Amino acid sequence: MKQLLDKYKTLSDQRQYHKIIAANIVNRFGDAIDQIAFTWLVYELTHSALWSTLVFGVNMLPTVLIQPFAGAIVERMRKQNVMVVCDIIRGILVAGIAFGYVFGILQPWILLAVTFLNSLVEAMRVPAGIAIVPRLLDKQCFDTGVSLNSSCSRAMELIGTGAAGFIIALIGVHGAILLDALTFFMSAGIIALIRYQEETKHRQLNVHSYFVTLKEGFHYIMKSDTLLVICLIGALLNFFTTPLNSVLPSYIHEVLRSGSEMLSVLSIAISLGSILGSFLYPLIAEKISKRWLLIGIFMFEAVFYILIIVLPYALTSLLLSQFLILVLFFIIGFLSAACSTYLSVYLTSHVDVDYMARISATFNACLCCCIPIASTIISLLLNITNFVVIILGTGFLSLFVALCMLSLRSIRVLDEK
């Protein structure tokens, strides 16, 4: 542990990066509250599951379809300014929803429109937030910097999720949403205090230069086999996580024979594992090869999906099977966070700083597009089979992917780098 703490001490002089961490902590706390409060607001306003689905779909749309193109625009702008302006706009939009609800003028179509605009602004903000990191953080601190940022953000997200119910009960759903708006303004204020150098001359943006920038970004990805594989691995991690999230309530009710409290317990186990996995990543990166870290997560996913079905039926003690499944959820959270942190570190370390916004935007879009694709496939499969078959099938498919990765040179060269 002393060795790990010594690693994190190297961040003590990275003061401008500390501001990014502080802004992200504030943002994640607000996002966690907003996720609960917004879901509750949609239900109160519409009393319709269809509208909840529409809002979720509209929220994902800009990330998948627009963010890769937004990254090319952000690349030619000062990243700090983009982040500040985007946070302020999002704060105004969220506050507008709260006031509209209080004064009784909020309509479902307004909610849908504001959700789309908010996600559109976020599509600009995310690549700017990623692209600014290598400009604030020394290269030798990438591992610890990204790990600390990730673990702090995950911890604050867990705190925000736990506090959301109490906050809504105390100040109402509109008060919780206003609190989320306040976190955006606070984040903008913190980011405005950052001091760094970024060359912006000769970056006039017009239609021709935009398409040139966009083309260069896609060419940068296509010419790197390793970058393509890294992108595919991130997308597959999201793809294989979706089945669990989709059928988890059914699994808890029918297999574990538990109620909603078990959903909370398992979610906390994953979150705690994620926090620890992110925090310990610098130590993990020294002990385990990058190749086996990535292959290992898919192998463990195979074991995870098979065991969560087999254990409750194989063991006579329901309490023991629930405890072992709780441990499995903690481990899957731990490994997923370690792998996600590595993917972030890889992009930060190996992508040219002048391409960072474009590449990170495309990377993020690929990761997000797998969620609706997987959800659609699961919905279709549920019409012809049950969730147990889907969970087991996901496990075997994950094992197949791990075996395919063993022979990929693009994976082997990660250790060489």
C-alpha cells in the first residue's frame, strides 16, 4: 500500500489537473442525483414507460451519432472554453426543467427537447474534457492521474446515488434538479480557474477545414490496428455488460428469490469494486501484463455469467449462494474498472494530443452505440427464450472472444509498448 500511496504522491505538483478532478467530482455527484430525480420526474409527468424509453433513447442519440463529428469541431477550439461554456449551458437547461416543473408549464415534448439539447451540448463537452488531460498532466503521471480521477468520480457517484432519495424527500424533485444545475455552474467556475498553454492560432473553422479535420481523425484510427482493437474491446465490454443490466430485476426475483433490496446491495458491490479497481490500477499495471488484463476480464465474465446461474441451483444454502454472488459482482466491478482505466490511460498516452478530441469522441460513440444495440438484441431474444439462456449465452460468447484475443498480435504489442 505504501508503494501505491507513493505513486499517488507524484500527483501533488499537478495542481491544474487537481481542478479537473474537483470539477469531475462535482459533476458526477450532480449526475448521480439527476439520474434518480430525472427518472422520477419523467414518471410523475407522463406516468408512461414509453416516455421513459423515449427520453433514454434521445439522451443516447447525440453521443452515438453526433459526438464523433463534434470532436472535429472541438479539436480546433480551446478545450477549457468549450468545457466552461458547455457546463453553463447545461446548467441553464437543467434549471429550466426545474422551473418549468414548479410553474406547471413543463410538457413531455419540452422534456424531450431539453434532453436532446443537453445531450448535444454534452457531446461537445466530453471530447474537450478528455483532450485537455494530456495538456495538464505530465506523461509519467498518466496512470495515477487517470486512476485517481476515475476512483474519485466513481466514489462520488455512489455517494450521490445513495443521497438522491433523501435529497428528493427533503427538497422535492425540483429541488434535486436545481441542485444538479448548481453543480454544473460550480464545475464551470472550477474549470475557468485552470491555467495552461494551448496553441489556438491558425484554427479558423470553416466547412472545408472541418471535413479535413474529420477525415484526418478517422484516418488516424484506421491506420492503427492496436487502436482499432482497443476501441473494439471497449465496445465489447459495454456490450457484454448490457444483458446483466437488462435482466437483473428478473434474475434477482426468479433466481435469487429476493426483492429490490438485493438490487441495491448488488449495485453497491459493483460500485465498491469499481472504486477499488480504479484506485489500485497503477499497482495492477505493474503486476499484470496489459494483454492479460484485457483477456482476463472476458474470461472472468464467462465464469461470472455461468456461476451466477449455477450457484443458486447447485448450493442448498440460499444465503451462501447470495454471498458468493455478491463477491462475484464485486470482482466484476473491480476488473471492469481496471480495464476501463487502462483503456483511458492508453488513449491518453498513445494518441497524439492534437488528435485527442477527435479520437476520444469516436471512441466514446463506439462504446455507447453498443448499449442500444445489445438492448435491442436482448428484447428480440426474450420473445423466443428466457433470461437464463441469455445470461449463459453471454458467458459462452465472452469466453469465445477471450480465446480469439489470445492470437491477436494487436493485443500482444500492448505489452511491447
